[in-house]
Amino acid sequence: FPYTPNDEEVAVLKQDAQSEDGCLAAFASCLLTHTGDEKYEGTLTDLFASDVERHRLCAAYSLRHVLDLSSGSREALAAQAAKEPIESSARTYILGAAFNTGTSEAKAPLLEYAKTGDKSQKYEMASVLALSGDASDLPLLIQLLDDPEADVQSAAAYAILRIERRQAHAFHALDWLAIAGY
């Protein structure tokens, strides 16, 4: 996350991080983690205790974007991924953030959304795979290119491109021979 707020913005963000609106508090806290103040990472994990599903969703989305997440926050995220109800709209985001931050156990339930999820769940799953997926996820993403929803198709295509970009490509002997022939 290349953005670090300036001093004036930090003052406003600190107020927003105390907001009763859990989503505003989550997004402000996410930005404040990039100032080096570790307490705002705790603010994000504290939102998992909220009864408001949307607040948990926003906290997970924000944690997905925190660089160098502490082990305590990764553990809180993994624990929330294990206990978030299946019918919760926040579950996809929590599983995605857990997988993106190193909890490999979150991947299998996340991938289930390719088969059983609605448009937003499939979109979020593909977005997470764009960040943390690997070549083993390509067949699933290729199937999503045939999804009836254009948003899902575009998220799958983007994930495929991002995964392909991360793979090392090398020229083999025949490639070099063809190049030399030109």
C-alpha cells in the first residue's frame, strides 16, 4: 500500500478511527497503520467482536491491505474465519483476508464460493486470488470466465493476468534457436 497520510490527514483519520460507524473506523485505521502506529491494527481486529456484519466485513477488507500484519492480528483473523457463519456476507472477505495474510486453511472454503457463491462472493474470491493465488488456481478462474456476470468474468480475467505475471518465464533451447534464426 504505497500511501502514507500526511500530518493533517492523520489528525482527521484519528478522529474517524474513533467513529461509531465501524466501516469508517476500519478504513481510517487501515490508513493509520501505515504511519507505524500499531494500535490501529488492533482497532481493526477489535471490530470482529461487532454484532454488525458490515463492520466485520470492512475490518477484514482493511486488514487485507495492511502490510506486515502482526502474528496476533493474523491469529485473530484466522479465528474469525473459522467462526464466521456461512450465511454471513462478511465471511468471504474474512476468509480472503485470512488467506491473503498467510492462513492457508482459509483457501479451501474461499474457493467454494466459485461454485456456490453469488456475484459479490465470486468477485471477492477472484480478487483475493489476484493478490495471493498461484498457478493451481488457474483452472478455477478460467471456469469463471464463463460466469453469466460480467463483473465476475472481469475479476477472474484480472486474477489470471496477475497470477501469470508472478510466474517465472524462461526461454528454453528451442526458443533461443528461434530467436537466433530471426
